[in-house]
Amino acid sequence: MKPEDLFSSEVLLWRYVRALACLLLLQVVAPMAVCNLYHTVVAQRILNPITVTTNLLTSCIYPTKLLRLVVPAACFVILARVHIKSYTVSAWVPLNRWEKWRRVLSLTVILRSGLIMIACALLANFYTSLAHPDFPFLVIPCTPGDVMCYKRKTVIIYMGAYVGYHYAYKYFMLNGNLITPTPAHPRKLQLIKASLSLRSTREACNTHGANKLSFLCAICIYMAAAIMINLIYDGNWQEWLVIFDLPLMMMTLLATVLLAISLSLFSQVFHIFITEPVEIPVATAEDSNPEAETDSWRLSNALSSSGLLQLLAFWDLKTLASSDPMNFARRTQVFCISQPGGHPRNWMGIMNPSMNLIRKFCERLKRHNCPEDLPKPPVVPAGAASAPTDVNKNEVLIMSLKRYPFFGYFLSDLPDATNRSIFAEALPVIWAVQALGDLVTASFTEDKFGVVQRNIPDILMAFTQLQKVVDGLGRVTISRRPGTGEALPSELQLRKALRFSLRSALYTVTTTFGDTVLAMPVSAECQSKLQSYLQFKEG
Amino acid sequence: MINLEHLHPPPGCGHVTAYENDGRLRALHVTEALETTKKWLGGQFIEVTVGQEPVRTAHSKQEAREAFSAHTETPWQRVMFAYYEEGWEASLQEMIKGKDEGSLYQVASTMASVILKVCGIIAKAQALLPSPKRSGSSANTPLVLRGSGGSIVSVAWHPHTNTLAAVFCDDTVRVFAAGRSITPLLKHRLQKSITHIAWMPYSASLMAVGCECGVLLWTLDPVNVVTRPSGSCVSLLAHPSATPINSLTWHPKGNLFACVGGSNSQLVVWDVGREASVVVHSGTGGNISLVLWSPDSSRLFVAYSSKIMRVFETRSWTYEQWSLESPIQSAVWSSLGHLLLFVTQDDPVLYYLGFIPGEGVGGTQVAAQVADLTQTLVSDEDGEEVSVGGPVKQLAWDIRSERLAIVFRDTEFVVLFHTHTHPTLHLAPGGLIRGEPCQVPVSVSFQKNLPNGAVLSVVWSSGQVQHIPMRYSSREPLPSTLNTSTFNTSIRTTHNSILNCSVPLNTSMGYAGSPVTSPLIGGIFTSP
């Protein structure tokens, strides 16, 4: 079985299930309590604390309301399904406006946004139906003659759909679906507790459209609509009172806030469960026969995979490589040699995928920014030249279309888009750099057989080369003043982080090895770089 | 247990401790002392000087408006101006100030005073609730206030180079490097009430400054010759749960730092490269005054302003808690990260806590007393009686854990102990460090990049920074050269740890159950 399949069937699946269970517990119990409290205190005007508490308890086990729990559960299953299908580990950077529009109009995005909107509308209706007797549940028909009932239902559902749309837009278009592990991994309960704090709740309301401005706009629009309808349908003056429907305003407020909190909690809890670190064994029992190792569940295979598994594998490698004495036993496995044979199989299994990743990343950057530095590709034999001409035809067509202002608007490249899209995938590279730097440093004292020694020059050369390319791009162009609170887009932040970790890794190695690094067989350029690192002149 | 009477007598008044040689501190006259230090340190000597411009403390700034004379606006205009400039609260106050302006104004004034009183009551009620907005009341005092009048209040040595950052009382930081005449001045509008500065390990150029608005990260290009780095060299890392900063500590490998602040007990860890943060612990215990990452990166010490301290393991961030008789004042990790020395605010006693490697935190159940620092009278070399010891202000341990310096709150001598930590902790008397007459030590810091020996930098209350070179041959292994596996087994056999213990220290303070019993008593007078 491939490591990816193993990971998704044995690790990820259970994470999804646990996340969903946790969410249902958190989100159905908590909002229900709030709504019931409102129902008892405001709608029924009961202020006696004992009655309020007993009401709260009895209404929770009331059969019709229990039956209604099916609705939020279904909504959360829909939301979870959408989230499971569409999360990503690297930010999406559109190269031009056409790509942006293509994504907005793509069938999957529309379908998934629609699902989110439906779930949100249902949830909003569910919350209000719990809170107020005049706001019936969707499936319960309005009593004939009750004009307000239908209006209220519609307004709440539209409002829910709007919040859902707002969330879906952020999720699909502004990289809301990006999943990155946090810098440290405390227990999940701790993280969930932090995301439940008052401050993050307020933040969630502001980001998901439940802020003061939205309410003001909603009230204005609602009033305007009410006046228009009354004018058009020639209602009598009493119907004008509709515009001062206080319960509706209150319910809109309550439902929006609850929905915003629900959605934010949903994405946070999902994120917490999915990005939980996983410990992957460095070596397994069947290591002795080299034929069986291509597909087994071990670190080297996980490192060469892709997506979330690769990210978590590099996180695991980084943890393993850190100086923490708790990881001493695992590091010993990396530095050991096979019996019999004496091959540094574990080290090579770790080094090769990491170095491949770093080299490929460096090459991609070079290809885009300084193609003249790349080694020349071998000359293509004459018979196999048909495919490139097709590509060329497409390119010529696009180039000619770009000249027209209308197409040019859509097809012209956005500033620095290619580099940004490359850096969006830099997170595993950053961790690979940190891990290799730490492993080389650890090898100074822990590597008994000298398995790392032979590869140190290669590693240092790869680091300095990558650093040269990254530094060659110049500084991050978007400047921001400290204290203004705006964050850089994730890909630019990763670019900074890559520069940062390369420097840090090189300093770690040079500080540990001292002047010995100068005796290593590296290129002259790398040597002069190492020299300046030894003198602490690289800033 | 070692006490201050075991120390050699301090130098007489008028003499200044200049250096340590052959295990003894030597004192010389003021001018000779400086010359000798310069001679000893040669090209590595860093003279920390205050520039030509006068340094004003950041906390005695006067309001500019007080310099202006009387005004001619009508009271209503004044109220409007106050509203524009400082908000509605100031305008209400302005309204109360004006008297005899007519009946309408009188009514408005009375209403304003009523509103202000109600606001005051609400504010008082809010102060009773735990709120993150409340700051300053119980937070750590900024470095400026901890100093005693001098222009320099604290210094921080770079972990790998001969560079020293000095915090000035006007909330600026200057960076001094050996052999360089340029001393960059770090000044920023957000850099107010500095509480902590720390250089990032394994980097030439990054320094974190913890202040009121969060952590300011300065990137100082080591080959740049700019004397006043611009605002583009700074980035602000602020987490709402940790502002204003009380304390911060770097992960020993760089890349991460932990910070605490405000009046809540949340522990925030930042990834510096990605500028991403996570709250790794939020619980009860009052506000946190101190965090310290152990040099082997596996543990994080956290001191609360209430009478508890916790040590977290940094894998899944679980902790062990110890209760104390009074809050922690200062603490230091040993170079290998298996020992923690700490002092509390009220008891003049140095405590020790041991840790065993393995799963979890693995701390010993009870802290042991290793040195009695009670204030005592000793006679100096001139025969005059001087008082030493008392409540401790700061502990500083050198990078190889061979010299321990202790600064006291009320007495003017820095106490120096010779220590070694492997295989067990030993303390031996080192001596008493004296400055110029009437000078009190404000803070101390050991230079970190020396291959052997040590240099202690003492900031005196005059704002002067004195370097005291100490020449001795190091016997402690460097953290990186010790084989962890042998270390594991040698200690693991001696005890079994009890996880999540919460034993009050006052019940059985002493050596019960502590691994340091015999070597300490036997080793008090052995020179390490």
C-alpha cells in the first residue's frame, strides 16, 4: 500500500471523524443553549433563575427539538464534506485575471459555494427557530393570515446565505482553505480553548461579516425593500409598521453572530485536527530486504510524497532533527548503518528527498528569474519536435490576444505572480533546510559512523546556491509599516521565512563546525560565503 | 549550605574589582582598573559610552501644553477642542473645569460630572473583572524604572560575536561592537517601555526588543555603516494576548521565541520567519513575569506573579507546577538544561531544581536550597564593616555554568560563586565585586562567545558599564560536546520522577528526596 493511501485511510479519515464529532459537540450544544436562554428570558419573559435553568434542560430533551438536531448535524456534515474536499497546503496565486475569473466561474467552486450557502441558510433558520416562537422552522408551514412569518423566514434565509457566500468567497478566492501547521503543537484541547476565547470570537464576527457596518447595511436594505414593497403593492399605512420589526432585527443579529462564530470555529477546529503532527518511523522492521521498502510506511517515502503527508513528514523530520534530547533515539536511527552491509540507508532515505526538493525548488526559481544560469538541456532529436510546436502555437495566440485591451486586461501577468506562485509552495523547503541544517549540526557529536560527513559539502552548496537565487530576487516589494496590523500574503511571508531559515541553518552549521567547514570540498563561491558566515558578516 | 560569610572579604572603599585570576578577584584603584581591563581584553574591549547628547528618561516627559500660556477661547470652544484632541472624556473634564459661565453651562457641567462619576464606577467594576485591556497595573516594570538614575539600564551580549546591546533610559538601544566606531542607535516610535531585549541565536543581526506594543524585531546588517537604522529594519510581532511584553525568550536554535505579557496568563510562541504565532498555554495563575527556554530546548520555565512556577516540556506543552512561598524574582538554566537555579522575591535563598531527561518534564519534586544569601555584615580589606546579601534582584550564569553572579536589591556588592554542574551541582565562594564608591549594581550580563574564561559586564547605577575579565581554565564540557546518551542513563538510575507534582516548597525545604544531598555538603569548599 502506498504511503499516501495508508495516510488517508488510517490517519486522515479518523482525523475527519474526530473533527466532526468535536464540532457537533461544540457547535450544536453551545448555540442551542444560547438560543434557549433567549427564548426563555426574552420571549417568554421568565426571569427566575431556577425556572430558566429547568426550562433550558427540559427544552434540550424535548423530542421535536431533538429531532431538529438532525438539521445542524446535516449542515455540519455538508460543511465538513466541502472542507475535506477543498483544503490545500499551498496558497493559490493566480497568474492573471483570467485565472481568477476561471476559478470564480468553475463548476466545482460554484457547487461547493452553493453547498456552503445552503448549509448556512439552514443553520441560520435553525438558530432563529430555536430562539423565537414567531420564527418557524423551514419545513413548518406558516399559519394562513400571518403576513410576517413568510417575510421573516425569507429575510433570515437570505441573510444566512449571504454569510455563507461571504465565507465561501474568502475560502476559495482569498486562500481561506490554506492549511499550515502552527509553530508549536500543544494539546488540541488547549488550541480549541484558545480559539473559543472572547477575543477570537470577536475577530471571527468581524471577519465573517457580522460587524457593525454589515448590520447597518442590512437594516437599511431591509427597510428600503419593505418600503418599496409597500409602495408597489399599495398597502395601507399599517403595513408600514413592518419596517420597525424589532424581533426580526434582533434575530438577524443573533443568527449572524452565531453563524459567524460557527463558521470560524468550524474552520479552526478542522485546521487543528488536520494539522496535528504525525510521527512517522525512520526505519521499519522490513528494512533488511531492500525490495520491500518502496511502498512502506516510513519517513523517507513520506518525504517524497506530496501534499499534506509531505508537509507533515517534513514537520516530523524537523522535530526529529532539533536538538531536543527527547528525539535522541530517533536521531540515532538516522545516523546508524545497516547490518549487514554498512549502508547509511536511513540517512540517504532522508537526505535524498530533502535535497531533491531543495534542488528542484532552486531550479524552478532559476528557470524563471535567471534562465542563463541553468545548465543547457540536451539537444532534442529531430523526430520528437511536434509537441513543443503546439505549445508555441498556443503561446503565439495568447501573445497576439494580449495586444487587444479587453483580452490584455484578463491575460496580462499580475506583478511577480510566477515567483509568488513558486514561493507559495516553499513551506516544505523551509523545513527541509531547517532539518538538514540541524541534522548536520547534530552529526558533529552524534554521528558515530560518519554517515553524514560525505554529504555535508553537497548540502552546504545547495544552501548557498538557493540563498543566492532567493537573495537575487531582491527584497519583498510590498512594504508595510510596523504596528498597522496588516499581514503579508502567505507566499511573501514564506519567501522571507526561506531567506531567514537558510541564514539560520548556515549559521548553525558554521558555528558548530568552526573553521573545519573551510576545508570541505566546495565551490569557491560557496567557500567565500562560508567564510563570511564564519565571521558573522551575513545579515 | 554555602553562605555569604564564606566569601573572601571585599576590597576596601576606593578600590574597584578589576579582574579574576587564580580563582581570586583582584581590586585596583579606579583608573588602574580600567587600564588593566583594557590590557586584558585587548582588541575585544568594548567601551560602552553615552554620547554627547543628554539622555532624558522616557518617564519624566512633561506635557507640551503646560509650556503655553493662558487662552482666550470661550468655554464651549475649549470643550470642543478637548473633544477633537483627546476625545469625549477630556471634553467632559474640560466642561467641569469651567465655572461661572451662565446657567446653561452650569447644568451641562453638573451633568458632565455625573456622567464622569458613573464612568468611574463602571471602570472600577471593570477593573475587578479579568480583562486583557487592563495593562500596567500588575505588569512587569519596564527596564527604565528598574534602573536607578543612570543612563544605561541593561546590557545584552550577542551569543556568538563580540557585540553588546545597551538599553538606555530614554527607551533607545545602542549596539556596541568591538573594533567598530559606529554604534547604531535603535529608536522607533513604537519602542516604548522596554522590558526585555534578546539577540537571536545563530544569527548575526536579529534582535528582539520586548516593549509596550509587542516584540520589535530589529534586523541590523553587520556590514552596514548606518548609525540610525530606519523603520524598514523593524517588524512588529504583536499578539493581543501578550502585550505589553513582560518577558521573552529565544529558542536555543533561533527561529522561535516565546513571549508573555499583559495581565493574562497566556504563553505565546512565535515562528519568526513565518511571523505566525500560537497560544500554547492559557490557564490560570495570574500574569507571567518571566519565561526562560532551557539551553537543550526541551523545557520552558515560566514564572507567575502569583506564588507558582511551571516548567513546560516543549513537545506537547504539558507542564509540572511548583508552589512557592513568594513569587519568583529571577532564574537561570544551567548550560546543559538539566538544572535550574532560582530566587524568590522575599527569601534571600538560592534554590535548585534538577531535571531528568526523558518523557515529560521530569523535574525533582522539591527544590533544594543551595546558598543562603541572608544580609550579613562582613569586614572589607580596610577593616570596615559592610553589609552584603539580602533580597536578590538578578541572577546571571555564564555560558558554561562556571561562574554565577548575583545582584542584590539593597546592597552594593555583586556576589560571585564558582560553580560546576556535572555530574552534580557544586558551589564554591568566588568573591564580592565592588564598584566605585556609592555605586549600586543595576544589572549584570556574561559575555557569551568566549572559548574559555568569562567576562562579566556590570551596569552600575551611574550608568557606567564595567567589564570584569575572569581568567581560568574551563572544565565544564560545552553543551554540544556532551554525549546525551551516557548522560541519560547516569541520571535515570538515580531517581524516578513523579509527573505533575504540586508540592508546596515550604513543607520540607531542604534535601529530602533531592539528588544533590551529599555532593553539595561535601563540595562546599572545593574549588571547581
